[in-house]
Amino acid sequence: MPGVFSRVMRFPARLLRRVRRRSREVVSTLRYRGFWPLLWYLAKSFLSPLGQLSLVNLYERDLAEPVPDVHPKVDVAVTVADGADIKELLTLARTQGWPIPRHAEEPWERCFVAKIGHEIVHSGWIREGGSIDFLVDPPIERALGSGEAYFHTAYTSRTWRGKMIHSAVAREKLLYARKVGFRKAYSLVGADNIQSRKAVERLGWHATARILFFVGRRPRYTFVWVVNGRLNMFGGGRRRVHLVRV
Ligand SMILES: CC(C)(COP(=O)(O)OP(=O)(O)OC[C@H]1O[C@@H](n2cnc3c(N)ncnc32)[C@H](O)[C@@H]1OP(=O)(O)O)[C@@H](O)C(=O)NCCC(=O)NCCS
């Protein structure tokens, strides 16, 4: 009985925390992404009891094309991460929720970091083998071909956003991938992730498909709709709609 009582007493505080978190997300979506992404965010939240809705842009980059200059607004050093950087990133993942890709330890994952002084302010990854993750959970993947690389999991520390750091790292990643012999790069960006799309688009990537996924709460199948663009990513010839068994 005391357990039930204390749970009832804690309920208003939990509800208040949730409302505060949601309102912060709404304000930040409206401020940095705009009105349509806000409507999309609300639609996703509304549908979330039924399942997870996502709309992603597939970007492609011919690595032979010139790479534009980028001028970050702060003095930042971009390098391939070494063992100590990876250790630091794992700590940041534990303490501050930085994203670490699930295959981080595979030899075909290459991590780049941006530092201001000794502080890591950004990490971003290139996959040099394996697959493109259209969805991680449940996994929907497409194997990379020879000469193809996948750019993924870019993250800038909250306090350093809006200083062109992502753009600067993405530029270094393009130069590196070209230098080591890749011919083509892919990246997936949420269609409503305007901050990320800006960096990708200013560096000459082209959106070649827009794909909608719906994963039901108890998924056995995931609904995939190639809204426009490249049709052959799921091996289904010219079909736009796929039910992928998971
Ligand atoms: C997407 C992300 C990596 C961009 O990093 P960044 O270093 O801020 O990128 P840039 O400085 O090049 O800025 C891109 C845009 O962010 C927006 N922005 C500016 N200040 C911002 C702030 N304080 N907070 C959030 N976004 C801001 C602006 O629209 C800016 O565009 P502009 O340069 O034309 O003004 C970063 O927002 C992030 O880590 N987001 C969470 C993870 C994520 O979405 N990763 C991408 C997965 S594909």
C-alpha cells in the first residue's frame, strides 16, 4: 500500500518533467527546423502509441566532384580518432548520451573527431564495408558495394552547435574518403533534420530518394514506401511499397 501511495505522489512530478521535456523539444524544433518539421514531429508523437514513423532522405555523393571550402566559426581541429579519443567517446556516451554506432569496434568503422583545445566537440563516422543501416531496430540494411562508403552518426556537443563544426568534419571525411580510393558515398538524414541536411547539402550531396518507414509496436513486418527517387535500394525492382519481414 505505501508503494502505491508513493507512486501516486510521484506521478505529478513525473508528468511535469515529461511536459517540460516535450515543450523544450517543440521550441527547439520550431526554432532550428521550422514549421513543417514541427507538424511532422507532432504527427510522429501522436502516432507513437501505434508505432514509429520516420521519413529519411538518402543522399549520394560522387567523390570525384570538387569539395567546397567550409569556414567554421571557431578554431577547431579535425582528425581521425585514436584509441584515447574512442575511450573518451565511450565515456561521453555513458555520461552524456553521445551516439556510438553498434559496429563501432569493427575494423571498417572509421571515426573522426573535432576538438577545441582538448575537448571533443563532434564525432562522425565513415563505414568502409558492411551495410547501410536504413533502420537499426529492426535492422533493414543494404550491403555496400566496392568503392562505396557510408557516412553516419554525426553528433555535435549541444554547447557547440551552429558553428559549422559538422560541416567542417563532413568536408574532411569527403577528402579522406576520396584519398583512400572510394568513388561514391551514401548518407541517410531524417527529412526533418534541417540542421544535418544543411551541412550535407552545402557540401554537394544530392538527395536521390525519400523513404518512409512505419514500424508497428509489435513488428513482424515494416512498411516501407519509397516516396520518390531511387527505387532499387530494397532489391525490389521498380516497386515503391515493400513489406519487409523483420
Ligand atoms: C545535426 C548536427 C550534427 C549539426 O551540427 P552543427 O555542428 O551544429 O552543424 P552546423 O554548425 O554546420 O549547423 C547546421 C545548422 O544548425 C542550426 N543551428 C544553429 N545554432 C544551433 C543551435 N544552437 N542548436 C541547434 N542547431 C543550431 C542552424 O540551422 C545551422 O545552419 P546555419 O549554419 O545555416 O545557420 C547537430 O545538430 C547534432 O548533433 N544533432 C543531433 C544528432 C543528429 O541529428 N545527427 C545527424 C544524424 S544524420
